[in-house]
Amino acid sequence: MSERDTAAVGRAEGGRPAASGGLLSGPQPDVARAAGYPDAPPRMGFFTDTSVCIGCKACEVACKEWNFVPEDGRGLTGMSYDNTRGLGANTWRHVAFIEQTRPAGPAEGAAGAEGFDVFEAARALDTPRAAPAPPASPVPPGPPVSPPTPDGRTELRWLMSSDVCKHCTHAACLDVCPTGALFRTEFGTVVVQEDVCNGCGYCVPACPYGVIDQREEDGRVWKCTLCYDRLGVGMEPACAKACPTESIQFGPLEELRERAADRVERLHAAGVTGARLYGESPQDGVGGDGAFFLLLDEPEVYGLPPDPVVTTRDLPAMWKHAAMAAASLAALGVASFVRRPR
């Protein structure tokens, strides 16, 4: 039996509930138990350390090969070496390429992340340039990308990051699905059953990260499954298996969070003050992500929302207000009927 067949058998034999339970927002330590798995294994997830990503796209290729994801990015987009633009129904792993002349300090935010025109730089390679004049206002100091050359030029810095579905603790896509096509696995991940999806598309606007997407051919939605079929037989996801620098790390989520915190401390000690974690906190707007990141700049630089919030968080309050409005209308109707002159 092949590796793929073994994984498929493991997936078929695993039971799964039709929907998730538990809270709509806030910390929820055991998402699998809340979803109906009393004896669930530890929650599994991804930690993507962008500081060691080399942009090789091995994760993109491995994801497509294992999951039979159609190709969608062999053409040039004009966006550096990025030929897939972003996550979608046919791109479950996306390697982002961001070019900077120097990193933005924490106080500068995304506005301080300067763009870099590679064509202009190429034309100016043989042209001597004077040293830049001092800025009119003080600029918060930031660690240089590399020492300036004798003619005052600063080298290019690449920020690379392999993006993926976050497998949120509170997954709005799952909560709004009317058919049960999305379900929570025993590993705490969120998976789409393509044979159950009816293409309604409710989950697409519900995702705070804009991850889940519909295919034009049939309207069904698709996204990363964290290789659920592989997890069922003790194998790691294809993207993590293929990553040559261990930028994508897979394992129990709590262990990954400890490893990530240690990595940030070591980077800060080495002078990389812009390093920060994104999506690891159970106190954030989605209750913490099952796939989180170490970033070297503000989230907006990587195309990530700075403060994501699960879109179903306010459903209880909305239903309460709707019920109050309905009760008020009913009371007005009764009152008008009682006071009607006979």
C-alpha cells in the first residue's frame, strides 16, 4: 500500500462530528473536546518562522502535489517573484515576497516599509551617488539590512513568508456553514468536505483573513486541510515535510508556542528588534490561531490584518437585539389592536 493510500485509509476510519461546539469568542483551551472528541490528541498546528524562509516555494509545490490542487500561478504577475498573489481555492500555501531597503522599526509600522524599484536600482548601479542628506525630522533608528556600500547604497532586504489557513480557535467559516461541510477535526484543525459543500459561499466573507475561496468551475470552497489524511496516520503535513530550512514547523500547538517565544527572545538578543509573533495568543480576536507566524515587521507589510476578529463574535448580541425588536413590534401591534375603537 502506498503512502497516499495509507493516509487515505486513516482518514476514512476516523470518526468526525458534524459541527463544532463551544464558545463563539474568547479563549477556549480544548477546541477538540468542545467539538465532541472526548479523547482527542493534543491540538496540532503550524509555526512559520519567516526569519529563515528562503522563498523556495517547496511548500507550495508539495501542497499542490499531495492534495491535487490545480496549478494557478505559472505566469508572471509583475509582483517580484510572487506568481500566485495570495491564498485562494487553488493556492493553499502562498509564499509572499516583500522587498525593502531597510526594515521598519516598531514605531514606524507599515508606512516605514519602503518599496524598492529593482529596475531603477539596476540602472543606477554604475552611477556614483552622493551620500543622502540627513532627514528633516528624526527617524526612529532601525537595524540596517547590511552595512552601506562605499557610495552610500543600502542593500535590499527580502521578507518572505509562507502563508496558510490559520485554523482558528473560533472559526467563523465553520460556524456559518449551513451544510456541515466544514468540520473541526480531532486535531483541532478545520477541514472542508468537498463532497458536502453546496457552494453557498457563506464562509467566504466570514473568514477574517480572507483565506477560504470558491472555485469558478463549480462554486465549491477549498482551503488548507493541514493534511488531515496524513495526520491520521502519524505523518506531518506535506508542506512542513518539504521545507528545507524548517521555516514551517509542525507539532503540538503548545510546544510550538513555547518554541516560538524562545526564538523571538533569541532574535531580540541578536539585535533583531522587529521580530514579533502573530496569531499565537489565545487572547486575540479569534482565540488564537492553529497556524501562527514569527514576523520581522508589522502584519500589514505581509498582507495580514493587524487585529483580526472572528466575524461571528457578535451573533449572541445581534440575536438579542433582534428578539427585543420583534417583541417591541409585537407589543405595539397588540396595543394598537386593544385601543382600536369599536
